[in-house]
Amino acid sequence: MIRAVRATLRSLVAVLLEPSAPPDALARAAASLHGLLLRTSGLEDDPAAHRESTLPSGRALSPFDAGRCALDPVRTAVLLRGVRAAIAAAREHARGRRIEVLYAGCGPFAPLVLPLLVLEEAGDLRVTFLDVHVAAIAALRRVVERLEVGDAVADALVCDAAADAPVRGTAVDVVVVEAMQRSLGHEPQVAIVRNLVPLLAPHGVLVPERIRIDLVLSDPDVEIADGFASARAEAARVPVGTVFELSRWSASAPLDGDGFLPPVVVTLPVPIGPRARPMLFTRVDAFGAHTLATAASGLTVPEPLWRVPDLPAGSRLAFRYRLGSDPRLAWSSPAPP
Ligand SMILES: C[S@@+](CC[C@H](N)C(=O)[O-])C[C@H]1O[C@@H](n2cnc3c(N)ncnc32)[C@H](O)[C@@H]1O
């Protein structure tokens, strides 16, 4: 029985890892993966599975909703490919020792790492899973046990990954964090990354290795009508500049007294008006060439900033990322220098 489930999982992973897999094949594989992990985990029998939390660092989705993230097919596939590539890069430094992987905000199914554990190549992995929800970790422990992948698992811990130091004394090769929404709003991705990057070995890799938010002026009618994905939408766009970037290197910037990261100021090349509204475009570089492009997944759907007033060309807009229980990128329109 377990052999058959592991074989099914291996075949789903093969589809998700295949760069030329067509979108409908990815969607079917992601749905089957979610179904398999839901059945294996017994998550639906746990009344706590539907409870979400508001933490000092942001919103933690309920285990049930966190599990549903696996259903975003391109997200799941591209991040899984990125994690696998990051592990391969870490192997070059490991010289035969085991690869330490820390996956924070893993949810009940840990879909960005756990599926890799049924592959033969996973024999040298030592993974620690973290989630703030007891029901998520309990479900994940059942999955690990039932799929018989415990040899690769160091631990699965209930822990606030934005506040606690979960592993001590071990330099981590790969840190995986996916606790985010588009424009890095609401969920604590930034706070978790800030807390965990000090655990990385010098050669270590953060996945996603870079999350970039760009300000773009574009026509909302065209963008929305074309699902933010057409040559017509692309032609309507006027890039303004990068307003936030999260990487291993940028994560540790100091906060000011109000909990803000340093501001970025951009100057508008054209006026803001009805056909040129400001929008935040999120790009997620998982690792190497594995990138989530605009609108390829829920994480990278552009966010129109409807409240920014019409402004003339040459106006300046300041963006500051604010940590806290509702983290987000805040904008303001400063006076000219
Ligand atoms: C958007 S879900 C993603 C789940 C999984 N990483 C995936 O990619 O499908 C985010 C997960 O992060 C967890 N989480 C949020 N804040 C956390 C924190 N401060 N510490 C640990 N886990 C956290 C939530 O409980 C939830 O399971």
C-alpha cells in the first residue's frame, strides 16, 4: 500500500520538476499532490485545522488554508524546482556530509520539500520543519510517518519562526520560507527571513533567494481584462523602479524606531492618471533560473495601488516596508527636496 502511494508521489514530483510540463499537467499534478497529502495527513479530522492566527509578525494561515497553497500549480512547481537546485548547489560544499535544510512555515504538507524526500537522491538530506500551528506539525508528522520518509527528517517543530531560534549549533545549508502573499503583504515572510538568515552557513542558500517588488504604471482596465498576462498589457507598462527587495543580504537592514526598513524613493517618469495607475509587481526568484514571473501564480499577481492620487511626472513616491502584525509595503508622497 505504502509502496503504491510513494510511487504515485514520485510520479507527481516528476511532472512538477519537469520544466517543459504544460500548465494543465502541472495543475493536475498539484491537485493530485494536495489530495494525496490531505488523505495521508488526516488533517480534515482535526478541528484545529481551520484556525488561523495573528502573530506579532503577521497573519499565519490556518493549516487547512496553508495546505491549499499546494494547489497553486506554477508556484508549487517552480519553488520545488528551486529548492531542488539549491540542495544540489549545497551538495557541492558538503563534501559527503548531510545537507541541512530548514523549512519554516511548512504548513501541514511541506509541499516545497517533502515531495523530494521520496526521491533516491534524498538520502543525504536532514530536514527540520517549522510551523507555528500545532495542527500543521501534527499533520506533517503523520505524513512523514505514513510515507516512511523519517530518515531524512531531523525534526518537525511547533515554533514561531519569526521570533525563536529553532536550531542551534548547526550551520544550515538551505533555508526555505514561503509564508507570503503578493507584494509581501500581511504574512510574516520578511520577519521570518530576518530571523533565520543568521543560521545560514556562509555558502548557504535562502529559497526564494530573492523577492523583488517593482513599481510600474499601467492601465488597470487592460491589465485586469487580460489577466495581467498579454502583449497588450506589457505594452501598457511604464517601469518606475524597484521599491523593495528581500534576499539573504538585504534582510538584515536595521529598522527605524517605528519598525520600518529603510525607505526607497522613486521619481515618476510620467504622470499618474486613469490610464497609468501605480501597481506593485512581485517577482519571486526561487533559485538560479527558477523564477515566478508576473501573474504566473497567486504570489505574483500585480497589486494596483488604488489610493495613490493622480500626480504629475517628476513627483516622488517613497516606499517603506513595515514589520508588525500586519506587515506591508507602505507608500507616501514626500515633498520635493
Ligand atoms: C502561505 S502558508 C504556506 C505553506 C507552505 N510553505 C507552502 O508553501 O505551501 C504559510 C505557513 O506559514 C506558517 N507561519 C506563518 N507565520 C509563521 C511563523 N511566524 N512561524 C512559523 N510558521 C509560520 C503558517 O502557519 C502557514 O502554515
